[in-house]
Amino acid sequence: MDIYGTIGPACAELGILTEMFQMGMTGMRLNLSHIELSACREWTDKIKQAAEAAGVCPRLLVDLQGPELRIGVLKKPLELRIGTKIVLTSQCVKSCKEERAISIPGVLLPVMKEGQEVLLDDGKILLKVEEEGMEQICCRVQRGGLLSSRKSIAVPGTVAELPTLTESDQKNIREAKKHGVTGVMLPFVRKPRDLQNLKRELLEAEVPELEIFAKIENIDGVGSLKALLPYADQIVIARGDLGNSMPLWELPAVQAEIASVCRSQGIPFMVVTQMLASMEDSSVPTRAEVSDIFQAVSQGAASVMVTGETASGKYPAEAMKYLCRTVESARKYLNTKV
């Protein structure tokens, strides 16, 4: 079973990475939503060095931008308090007259209607549309928080047509072999054509050996799951945005159904998002979190992954220790039941 961490400032030291590999980590994810792969040479070199020191042949996944929706760059982080007004605009924030403005992809403006809910930063922040417009939308904060640049935005129940790959994705794919990349993660997979487009791009870049990890992050992806399987090496149950696309209490059942379909078709799957979220600030996880990891293993996951826990959390090595040991304990228990 593969166990992935995510590279970031919190763990990008040779000693910490080596310790994480020694604990049982088999690979790393590199999130390219905010950065080009060519600018990550120091990180990818450290991953190789740490894995070699630990006697591990590392797997390296790059998480592409894909058809993912994100807000633009803010002048500074915004403290969004419940009840305050916020403006969403397709303009650059610097050119917008409104003081509290957030730039968003222009394709979202036509699909936003009065009363529509808008989720920011994986659903941590909730807005409601109060006034529609061609160039900007006025919203009221329903659930507040601190918002920083380039966080995700989701508009449940709407469809915005986006290309499968960005120019940055195409450039990063052509850089992949130089950095030891073994697989690519495509966000918000909706239809088989998304994976077909990615596979075509890998062929043109002369890296057809890279594995394709299809991230299921919305209702479209769930509905198309069986049609996606022939084109994916692994299905990723990406519970962050997937949880934004439905009532949150329905998410566990959807995870179980995706796992069941993958098992029945012999397709490996990964479970990711908030597996040890409390460990971004705590050196010990919650009981619910270790039970969640056990559940993923018992459902037959081929791999599990942590993201912010190792990329930006206070205790990256401790988070990996709990992830690896919980996986080991779960597999040991399940093997006794066979």
C-alpha cells in the first residue's frame, strides 16, 4: 500500500523528509496549483536524496491545475466576518473600486444567481449571492474565516465549462521526467474525455509511462465513474471539493460507493483530504481521524495521502508517523480476518 505526504515548507528539510520515508512513507505529492514544476528543483532533489538515504524508491505525484476553480491574488489575507458584504469580480482586485473584493474566474459570473451559495477554501467559508451582475456579484458572508490568495471556489449545483489542461499543466508535464515524476493527478475529472486529453498530452510529451490519478471532486465525476475507469490508473476520492458538491453528511456513503465500484472493477483507489487535519496544529490526532484512516484501509484503498498536515502543518513528521502506524495496524488486523 502506498502512503503519500505532500511536500511544502513545513517538511522541505532533508532530515524531516528522510525521517518520513523511514517511517513508511512511499511517495510525495507536489501541488502545482500555485507554482511551476521548474521552480521546484530544490524540493524534488531533496525528495530523491531523502528517499535514497532511507532505502526507498520514491513515487512522486504532481497535482496539476486542471479544470479547477480558484480565486485570484489578494492584496493581503481577508478576514471575512459573518454578515459582512463581499464583492466577487472578474476584474483584477487592484482595478476594482470595492475595498473588499475577490477576483474569480469570469466563467463563474453567468452561473451565479441570487440566493446561490458560494464555497471558498474547501468549504471553510460560505457566501450567499445577494445581487447579480455582469462584471461583479455582491455576496454576504454566512460562514466566515481568514481567506488568502488562490484558494478554491465552488458554486454547488452549477456547471462552468473549463479546459482539461492549462498552459501551465502542459509545461509541467514536459518537465516531469527531469524531476523523477511517476504520476500525474488531474483535478475535477468530469468525463472520459478529460482523461483522454491528459493521456494524449502525456504521449505528445513522450512520457506515456506516467500514471494517471483521476481526482473525483464533484457530482459529474461521481456520475461518470464507471466510464472513467478504463482511462485511469488510480481513482482519487478527493473529499475536499467532493464534500462541497453535496450535503456533507452524504459524503461517507459516496466514498463507500466509489470504493465498492473500484473494487468490483479491479481499479486501485486513493483516499485523501483531512485524514489528520487536526495535526496541522496538534502533535496528536483525534480518535475520529485514526478511525477514518482505518476505514479507508478496510474499504480496500491502494493508497492514502495527507496534504496540509505535512506541507504546512506544525508536526509533519508526527503526522506521517500516525498515518503509517495506523495503516500498518489496520492491515495487520484485516489480515487476521482473511
